[in-house]
Amino acid sequence: MLSLYIKAIGITAPGINNWHEAEKLFRIEEPYVLRPVAKKLETLLPANERRRATRVTQLALSAAQQIGKAEELNQCLQIFSSSNGDLTTFNQISLALDMDGHPVSPTRFHNSVHNAPAGYWSIATQSQTPSTSITAYTDSLAAGLLEAAVQLNAGDNKQHRDCLLVCYDEISPVPFYPEFNITEEFSCALRLSLSADNALAKLELTLGNGTKSMSRMSDDTLEQLRLSNPQAMVLPLLDVVAQLKAEQQAETITLPYFEQGMSILVSPLKYASDIT
């Protein structure tokens, strides 16, 4: 079991522009309407990089920048997780290779690598902290959480840095629908920590044995969103965090993680035994 705390949440999704809006939806203070993500997403990038950044990078950074000031976040451990990376750019390059002269632009080429959003983030925040970019296909969300927990608890995290986890996927280009049927854009950023100070909840991660069913959303439209994008599998976790009360007992949710599944015990801080 690996323990950690959620300090802050950012989210960019259909009909949801930030954590404040998400909380209202989860608490049923407002009805959820599945609307397309805005075509223009604000980022911290300088003008030149902003023009070069693809939609995938914009999605990732729009969620990440919601959870704190750049001068704080650039000191965090950084993990960027996506099931497919930038499939749109990959598709454009593939089509260009079939044209006369193979007109692949340098900008498209450097945007095609899996760690491009992490690179843009380092430019936006002037961060020199190492980052990790990972993928585990449709289980990338749980893989990112596991990687964050391992890095936070690792012996070489001597400065007890917090960890920025950013999970994101774009809508699949039409040629990839048979294999990557992602129908909505989604990105989520979590600031994770070993410290309980000002935390939203405590998480305890355990790999399962494949016997538990995956957590779902009770609202039909939010469940539709959960199924539309691998990173939207985080919604049941966010739902529990939004509705936690001090007197509430801990609640367990299960995320897809290969054949095993990942169980996450979510506790209000009143029940976190290591708080002094």
C-alpha cells in the first residue's frame, strides 16, 4: 500500500472548466450538461510556444496551471500520462510521408514525441525539475497515479517535493477510431503530496486481484463522459473527494489497471492516522 494526499485539482473537460465547477456538479448543486471543450484554451506559454503548441499540449497545460502558481509548481516532481499522446500530429505526419517530397514540418515532428507537453510545461513555468512521461494505453490514469506514489515515497525524494500529475487525451482522429475510440477531450491535473497540510483527502493505493468491478458514476451523463476518454476514469475519484465530509467513513473506488485493477481508499483528513 502506498499513501499520499491530494492538495489541489485541475480539470478541463466537456462542460467543466475547473475544479470549482466540478465540485458543484458532483454535489448536485448544478445539473451537468455535456458541452464541447472551448476551442481556445488559455495556457501560461509565451506567445511563440503558444502558437506551436498542439491541442494535446493545450489540454494538458490548461488543467495543470489551475492548481497553483508557476513558481510553486516548477519545483514539483512532474508526471505526464496519456494513453496515446498526440495522435493528430502523428496522423498528419503519416499523411505527409505519403505525399511527394514528404513535407514533414519540424514543428510537427517535435510535437509528435510523447514528452512534448512536459517540455512545453517546463518552458511555461521555467522548471528545471526532471519530468516523466508515461503511457499504459487505456490504463494510463492508474499508471500515472502509481508512478506518482512511487516517486513521492522513494528514498531519493529527500526534499519531500510534491508531485504534479497531469493526465490527458484528445479525441482520436477518424482513422484511429477502430483502435482508439476516444470521443471527448479530457485532462486532469492533481497536486499530490506526502504532507497532509491543507490537503483535500488522503489516498491509499493498492493493486487488486481483478475481482472488483470498476467504479462508475451514478449520473448517466457523467457516466457517459467517464466512458468517453481513458483519463475520465478519474471522475469517480474526484466525485468522492468533492463530497467528503469530516465525519464520513473512508470510501474505496476501483480504477482500471491491466488485469488487476487499482483500489484507492479515499479518507477525509479526520481519519488520516498520521496527521499530528
